[in-house]
Amino acid sequence: MSEHGIHVHGPHDHEVEHQAQHGPGLAQSIAIFTALLATLGAVVGYHVATTLSQAMLYKNEAVLKKAEASDQWNYYQAKSTKGHLMQVAADLSPPAKAQSYRKQVERYEQEKQEIKDKAEALEEKSRHADEESEHLLHPLHRAEQAITLIQIAISLASITVLTRKRWLFGVAGVAAAGGVIFAGMSFFLA
């Protein structure tokens, strides 16, 4: 206030008076709109991060089981080679010694079957873990699309505040609706 009784208002004071006289306007609606979208975006982002972590755990499990199965198949091959060598030794040995080699061939055949069963079980576990990983990753494409549309809606709403073009807020609403639909699809249509 000056010495001569003239009161000068700053821009903030004018905005406060305007809001008091005209009620909440476009800016308040956009602020609430963007806050809700930011919250939804955070929830969807958390969903994406946790689902990706789970999918990676399953993928790692699949790789680990596949490596273990490969080790078992290598072990199977080693037993098979030893069995073949024992068979050759039995064929080339005198009958008294051949019987000992044939017993070893039978033992290797039994061990090979056990190793084969274990390798096949590990391959099945690997396949199952890989399928689980793929199952978790599938709906994430929709979640990522939802986050993108939500971010676009927030950006358009921010531009609306600056330009005061209401039609731009409508476009932001359409983008937000698309984001909500894709978010719902990623959560419920897995």
C-alpha cells in the first residue's frame, strides 16, 4: 500500500480474488485430473516393475533348469560311452573275463535310464518356468501402453493450463480413458 491510500495488488492477489468470486475453474479441475492420473500411473508402473521381476525370476529358473538338464545329458553321454567301451571289451575278451564286462554294461544301462529320467524332468521344469515367464510378460504390453497414454494425458492437461484451450483438455481426457482401459486390461485380462 502506498502513502496516498492506493492499494496495489500483485498477480497472485488477483488470482485469489478471481477464484473466490468465480469458484474453482479449469486449473483446479486439471490439477485434480493430473493428480489422479499420476496416481494411476504410479500403480501401473509398480505393477509393471513387480511383474517384470517375477517374469525374470521364472526366466532365470528356466535357464538354470535347462543347464542342469544339459549337464545330465552330458553325464548320460559319458555313461553311454563307458557302456559301449565295456561292450567292446566284453566282445574282445575271453569268456571268463567277458562276463565281468557284461555286468558293467548292464549297470551302465540302468544308470543311463535314471540319468535320462532326471534330465527329462529338468527339461520339463525348464519348459514350465519359461511358460510362466511368458504368461507374466504378455499383459505387460498393455500396461506399458497404459502408462504411455497416461503420460500423454498429463502432458496435454498441463498444456491446457497454459493455453486455456478446453478442447485440449478433452483430448487429454480421451488419452486418459485409453490409459485406464489398457491398465484394466493389463490387470484383469492376464
